[in-house]
Amino acid sequence: MYPAFALWSGRDMYHWYYAADSVIDRFSGRIQDGDFERVFSECQALVLWPGELDGYPQARAFVERHFQVAYQDQYWTLWTRPAEQAQTARRLNP
């Protein structure tokens, strides 16, 4: 949830995801599964807290289908795309 990652990678910034109070949009239902899936489709790596996607089954399924766990501890998990999927994602989302 840091804008520097978007700026460094040249990707679009999603104000609701990088804002410290994005939890309000989650609780109000303003952010839906499809919103997360759209953002995740442009990523090569994700850092998620345990349970962060509990209310978003479509987004969780997307992550489990397109990413693999590179690191995990009790505080966070680093998900990365396998190399062949990362190349496909870059071609689809230049």
C-alpha cells in the first residue's frame, strides 16, 4: 500500500488502494472483488497480510491461480508470478 511501488514500476496508481484509509472503501463496499483483480492483473508481485482477502473470494482465487508464494511468515506473504505468466501479463498490460 505504498505509492512508491507504483511510481517506480510505472504502473497506474489506484487512490483507494494506496490510501491509508482504504479500509473505509472496503467496509462500505466501494471496493469489490473485480477492483482487486484488475489491480492484481497488472502486478508481478504482491505483499498481502494474513486474511487480507478474506472478504474477496474472486480476488483470492485470482492470486492463487496466477501467483505462487515466494515467502511467508506470520505477518505477511510475498506472492510472485511464475516467469511465463509475468511475461504474458506484461504483454497484455504494457
